[in-house]
Amino acid sequence: MMIGDLTTESVQTHKSMNFSTPITVPRSDGDDTVEIEMEFAMVRSWRSFVKYFGEARAIRTVTYSQSPQIIHEVFNHEKLNIDFLEVVIGDYRQSEYRKDLQGDVDLAAQLNHLLQNEQLQLFTLDKQVTLHSKLYLIENRDGTHTLILGSPNLSKQAWEGNQTNMLVAFTTDGTSVIDTWFEKFYEAHRKQCEVFMKDLTERLDAAETSEERTEELHLWVDGTMPSNNPTGDLHRRIVDLLDENDERIRRVNVASDPDEADEVVALATDGSGDVDPTDVGPSQQIRLSPQGLEDPVKSAKSTLTRHNVAVKPTELRGSPAGFARYMRSFNDDFPIMWLNEKEQSVRMQVDNTTLELTASPDHASEVDDALVHIESYIETIQRFGDTKYSEATMAHFYEALIYFFWAPFADYFASHYAGTPGAELDKDLPFLYIHGGNDSGKGMFIRFAIRLISNGYVAEPVEGTQFTKDAINRCRGSNTVFPFVVDDVDKGNVERDIVKTYWEGGWDGSVSFPTFIFTSNHTKPKSEFRTRMKVLDFDVMFDVTGDQREKAARIANEPNRLFSWFSHFMFEQDLSLPDRSDKLAVARDVFKQLYEFAERDEPNYFPSEGPAEDIYDHGRRVWRHAYESGLFTLETRNGVIRADFSAELESQDVWKYQKLVPATIRTEKQRARIEFSQPERFFEWTGIKPKRGFLQRLGFR
């Protein structure tokens, strides 16, 4: 019987559906022929497959899928005694294969030990290719070779369920042309790959102590040291999964592809989304290893499955849209937004699409148009509003807008401030508190601002009643940098110890925290909370009749890409601990840079020289007016100064004046009087000129 140029001398048939025969083939040097054994086999279990490794000393293989757990099993199998294993993995790139080790630092350490002892070598894809081949080159201890071509993968998943695989195996003395062919095919596959774990091995070699080696292992496996926030760890891994360059996740830049980005946003906001998560084939799904995440996965299982993310002991699998919708449901419908510092990009997930929100501006005119749009919205205060102090109010509106643009970078600033001598994150990373009466435009403004930083994707804040202790804790586990925006909050909900220690009470850099933005009709929070907030006043009333509100709304809803260019310049800034007098100095400078790039003059109300609340201090203005109106008198007593309102106001009406004093000036209320223990600071702040000899009586020269 002839098989090509091969001569068959005998055939043996086995009940196990294995067919073997000796065949004669040329030697690799071409001078002679050699007899080898050829076998066709059907294998249905890991046990029946692993018998081919029974006498193996060294194994080299190309496998389409592979799991690190199988490597551990090969080296620890009671019937195997492998000295060396080399694996070319055909469907994983470095980052993807690394996911199978997430949560299992011990397994990563064992693999690294095998690598360092030169018992193991792993190769993963270094380009956008797929190697679907299955090759096994086995060197046996008696000097023979077993060469396998066929369908079984060296993976745990390959032997789960009732799989049937076909293979052809050759047993040779190592000198046949079959050996040469296998070597050439194997090398052709391996050259398309790169060594796996090389970076970890180098980092561990450089570590000087066992503690440093443990830390490096954790950082390499999970991207961070273990945190005390298991839910946050789950969400961090989901974000890492969505952040990868994966063809299953579409990526669109909102500045360079605005039409496509607008289409994605429009589909998402009308409720249809850009994909139906229930109709996504396996090739479009992404997967996440649940190792080390058992508790948070168990807690989130019902929500994950509701969004069509399959939860199995070995993996979470679903569409990017499914994972994204799960994350939104966790975080009061705010989206996943994150910063990729390496690529200097702000990103946000919209179903199956990642919106790339960062881009360098190409033309001055496009930045100019975006700034004109922002100014036209702020100037509705003059056009449609009723205010005595239009310039001051517009400055407060612009200051609030600067904060919104800074807000996605709050966690980024935290990572740069942390560990710096003198840093106090809860004071260096302020929240925003916008105060104003009914019809002061607070609600429309925050909707305008959140549309700007989300490319129009987010339209609504959460209601004030939703700002609970549970919501704050969920923010700490959300791993999103999109700000938590709360409309019409009761200041009592803001005055919580958990707010006062939000950053230093839970932030360790492993999970991203969002900052908070509030609007309220209520009086301002107590001074110990105001030291952790920017408090801005929207001192205006808009006419709610006619078409003025509709005109303002149309302006607010126009598309604007300014945040893309803002974030580009923000990544270029050098960050150091902020001056406490202007915690938004970096963001303010970026806005100046945008005006300079657009070759446009800043409007007179732009707070160029510092915080608007300092330049246009609403409290100072009210105190000066009260003094000039004779609402209170000043008197000295025991080295302090007292503002006495008793002739004009009841005691309960004096509270609002104490609330207007900056938190940096100490005050004490005594019935209808407010006492200042730092008189010189009172005069400096209010601008009231003391009468002749006034300060001398207080002990000042």
C-alpha cells in the first residue's frame, strides 16, 4: 500500500479507534530511509491524550488555546516526569494570557519559578494574528521522538465536556524527514510570537527583598497591590479588559471621527445601543477570569447575568456592552470613564464602543468655535437672567465649568499628590458645591456641563435623595472617574463624616474614585465641610416664561469637542502639590492655553487670576452691603472684634451671615453677634476700613 511516497507494510486496528502502521520515509540527510510508526487516533479525554507524554523528557507545542493551570498539571502529574516544556500559544496576546493569572499570584509565582529554572518557556502572539494549528514535538527519555499533528489543545477548556479530537502521531528516532518538517513548521509558528513573562522575571531579578518580590508579583498579575475593596477590584479588571486593543471593541475618537461618535451616542441615548447584548456570538464576546474575585462575582452574579454576562467558575463571558451596562447599573447610570496614562487618553465605554475623548487640536478655528459656544451659554445670564452682578455671576459659572473639566482628572491628581509631604487629599481634591435659589439655572448648567465632558452621552444628574451613604461607598468601588453629579441635594446629606474623609478614608490608588458635584438651594455646609469644597454662587434668576429658556436649552444642547482638546493639554502639565488658594490652577492654565491656541481673548468674566469665588466673593459683597446699610455695628472686646446685628435682626437670622464667612476665618456666633478672633483677617476679607485707632485698641500697630 502506498501513501504518497510512503510504503505501508502492515496495519493494526484497535477497538479504541486507533490505527497504527510502520512506514518507511527518507532520513533528513536524504542518504537513506528509516522506518517510523504512524498512528491515527481518536481521543476523547485528557487522560487518553496525556498518555502520549508518558515517557517524555521535553515537550514543545503549538496550541490554539492554552491555560496556565494545565502547565501546573503537566509538571505535577503523578505519571509524568517532564524536564522542559515550551508552549507557543496561538490565540492569546500577552495581556490576554495574563488575564488567566489574575487573582492567582501563587500560580504566577510557580510559572515564574519554572521559567527561571529554564524548565518552561512560553510564547504569546506579538501581532494581530491567530495560530489555529496544533503541533506537539516530544523528546522521550529513550531517545525516540513523538510528533503529533491534530486537534487537541493543551488547555483546561479543551477537555471540559465531551469533546472528541482527531490526531496523527509519528514515533521516530529523530533522524527522519518527518522530524525536519515538524521542526520547520514549529519554527514558522514560534517566530510570530514573543516571550511571555520576560518583564516579570526581570523585575523580580531586580527586587532586593522578598517583600519587594511579592509586591512586584501583585503588580504584574493584577496591575496593583491587593486592595480592601473587592468590588472595586472586579470593576478595575473589567475596565482593564475594555481598555485593551481588542478588535471586538470598536474605538472611535470623538474629535477625529465626530460623525461616527455622534452616531454611537445617539444610538445609546435612544435606548437601542450599538449592539443587542442578547444577540452576540462567541467570537464577539470578551472574557474575564474570576480567580481571586469569587466574593464580588457572587454578589454581582444576578446583575451580571441580567446583562447577559455568563458567570462560570472559570470565566465571565459576555459582550463589551453587557459588561458596560452592568457597570452603569452599579453606579446610578453614570458611565465607565477611565484614564489611560500610558497613551494619555480619557476613555468612556458606550456599549460595544470605546469613545476616545482625547485629541490634539488641528486648527485654531475649531477651538475658537468651541469657546464661542461656551461663552454664548454663559452669557445667557446677561441675555435672559436677572442679576445685579452679571460679571461676578458669569465668573462663577465659568469657574464651575473649569471644575467639571477638571473632575475626570481628580483621581489622576490624587495619584500624583499621594505620598507627597504635606498632602491632604481631602483638602487638595475639593468637591464642588453650587449654591443658588430657585430658577438660578443650576439644573440646566450641570446638564450642559456633563454633556460637554461626555460628548453628549450623559444628560441627567442623580436626584439629591440618591446621595446616600450607600451611594458614596459604591463610588469608592465604581472604578470610574466620571464625576458623581447630584442635583438639589439637602446639605444635611453632604455634611457626613464619610464625605469629609472620602479620599483618605478609602483611596489607595488601586481603584479609581470619582469626585462629587452638588447643587443646592440650601445654605452652605458647615465650615469643616467647606474646607473640602469649592462653593460657588449662582446669583441670578432666569425668566421661566416665554421662549428664553428654550433658547438657552438649544445652546446647551449643541455639540462641543472642547473637552477632547482640554484633556490633551492636561496630560502635558507638570503636576505638583497645589497651592491651597487655587486648587484648580492647572485646569485654569489649560483653559488659558486653549484661548491662546484659538488666538482668542479671554472674556472679562473669565477667572484668569484665580478662583472666581475669591475674585468675586459673594459673601464679602453681602457683608459690605450689610455694613454700609447699618445692619450691624463693629465693637472690640478682649482683643477680638464682634459684628453686632442685635438692633436689626433676630438671633436665628444671623446664621446666614456666619455661613458666608470663608472657612479659613474663625468665627463664633453669640446670639445676634458674630465674633472674629482674627480681626485683621476680617478687615482684609471684607475690605471694610477700620476706624482710626480701632486696631490699636485690639493690640495691632
